[in-house]
Amino acid sequence: MRKKTIVLIIGFMFIFSLFLFSETADSILKKTEDKMIGAKAPKDTEAVMIMEIHKGSSVKVRKLKVWTKNNLNSDDWKLMKFISPADVKNVGFLTISENDMFLYLPEFHRIRRIASSSKKDSFMGSDFSYDDLSSSGFSKNYTSEIIKETDNVWVLKLSRKKGVKKPYSKIILHISKKTELPIIMESFDNSGNIWKKAEEKTKRIGKYDVVSFIKMKDMKKGSWTTLELKEIKLNKGLNKKIFSKRFLKKRVK
């Protein structure tokens, strides 16, 4: 009798959980990825990016040109070129997939492939790692579950899949119901301690909601970096030759 009661309770809890949240974690994450890198994302983007690196009382400001190309059913391509200041001008970063990232250092006239072991390292002294700047989405590397829902936000817990070599063991993702895009992302290390916290803002451009501002804080170091996109241009039909090692070495004005 006791066993039957337990089974009934478990069954009731399962049925209740289906009604507790309006959607499944997988369906929410799919909506988000469609807006980020999928069918509902711009085909390509060109913009100017202002990077501010805050460490204690020190602030470094850097200006970049950024190009991205959305590839359905594949990783996005991204190219970033530093415009100023002079000590980093023409440094470039190209990502074709999460396994194909390249850094161009004009001082040495060479292109360096980013090794898997280095993807968690800081990108040019900022609080963003090379892996943070990749555009591969979440679902292929993490399983998801809903842990909270309000009138305005879904909160998902993303757990790293077995065998995946990603720096974060877990991510808590706060997704706006209005834009279906992340507004807060808390990332945890292998020991389960919070490592980084990202806050994002979006801008409506035509029919698209585009991430236009990100603040990434390293919770262990206390430093933070902001990225702000300006002069955003969408769906310009960017030539795929832009996303090449040859263009990576090209000087920017």
C-alpha cells in the first residue's frame, strides 16, 4: 500500500510540473538560439565595438570593427579587428567554429591558432575569454532545465554534457520573455563556484532584437569589461572572403 502511495505521489508531482511552467526548457532554448544564431537572427552584421576594460581604478578603452555571418545549422563566423589605440591596432580575431579560432598579431606578422587548452584564457586582457566570444549556441554542449519562471523571465540551468570540453560546468541563464534573448548569464567553474556574470541589453533594429551591450564581470577577480555595439548594420550581404585568414591580416582604417 505504501509503495502504491509513493508511486501516485511521484506521478502527481510529474503531472503538476508539466503545468507549472508554460513551456519546456528545450523549447525556450530553441527560441533563444533561433534569435541568436538561427533562422530569426540577422543574416550578417557589421558594427563598431567599444570595449572598456575595468581593473580597479584603471580603465582601458579600445575600439574595434566587427563582422559576423549567420550560418544556419552551423557555427556563426565572426571577425574582430582592433582600430585603436595604437598598441593594439590591426590585431585581429577570427572564429569559424568553436574549434577554429585564430589570432593575428601584426607585430610578429603571424596568425596563431587558439589551442583548445587556451580557449578559457583572457582575450586581449579583457574579462571575455576566447570561448566567450564564439557563437556556437548552448544546446549542443549543455542540457537544460527550467528552475524558475516569472511574468517576464525564464530562468534555465544549463549543465555541461558528458565529454564536452567547455570551461563552464554550469550556466544559469535568465531569458527575457519579451525578446527571447538572455539578459543575465551566470557561469560556474568545475568546482561549482560562480566564475563570471554577464548582463546584456538589446536594441530593436527593424524586425530584429540585437544584443547591443554586454557587461562581463569576473566574480573571482572583481574586474569587468563592457562591449557596446554602435553603427550597427544588418543584412548587408557580407562577402564570405571577409571571414578568412587573408582578410584577418588586412589593415583597418
